[in-house]
Amino acid sequence: MVKQTQELSKSVINNIYKRLRPSCFVAMSFDKDSTDIYDNAIAPALTRSGFFPFRADRITAVGNILDHMIESIRNSSALLADISGFNPNVMYELGIADTLGKPVIVILDSSAIDQKEIDARGIIPIDISLKRRINYNRQNIEKLREDIMPLSKSIY
């Protein structure tokens, strides 16, 4: 009985902690490379900065996915958007976060695109280009993890 009570107490405390801890919605593509970046760089950096990171594809609730995504962004403390590939869903989620006034961290895998080309061709829409952005290289995710931490810590 005592062991069951202790296990229940730990479970309740963990649930309360998750709900009180600031959360960061991560908007990104769901392909394998992006999942590796999320699991090995983004989530660890946000977690170390005190955030509970989560992605839309990991929401397990039943119902309309779009409603859950919007509600998740509304309830999050911040949003991190990986605009690599300029996925329309990521841009949509970034727009929702902007509309709600959420602090946003923008990251971009610029290893395939020269930074001068990004600036010269206007690849990044002006509204997004004005935001502080972390350019990263998929081959160096440790640096991405290090670069995310100071920005995410500055939010809270």
C-alpha cells in the first residue's frame, strides 16, 4: 500500500510539474531528418532551458488535429519554428504564434543554401526575416543545441 501511494504521488507530482512548467511548441517538418534534429538538439536544448518541448505530431488527443494544434500554440509559452524547407504548415503555425503574441525562436538549416543567397534572393519572407534567426548545419547539431539555449533562456 505504501509503495502504491508513493508511485501515485510521483505520478501526480510529475503531471503537476508538466502543467506548471513553461512549454514550447515546436513547428517543423515531420520527416526523419527533422525528427533527429528535434530529438537530439531542439528538445534537449529546450528541456535544459526549463521548457517542456512538444510537436504537433506527438499530440495524442482524439479529435480535430488543427484545433489541437491551435490550442497547443495558444497554451504554450513560446514557439520554436524550423523554417528549413519553408513548409507551409510551419509557416502557418508561426503565423498563429505571431498573432497570439508568443515569443518565437526561428531556426533554419542553411547548410544547403548560402547565407548571401538567402539574403540576396529574399528567400525568407520579410515578416520572418526580421526575427532573430539561428542558422544551423545538420552536420553539427551540437552547435544548434548550444545556440538554442541562450535564446530560449532569454524568454523566461
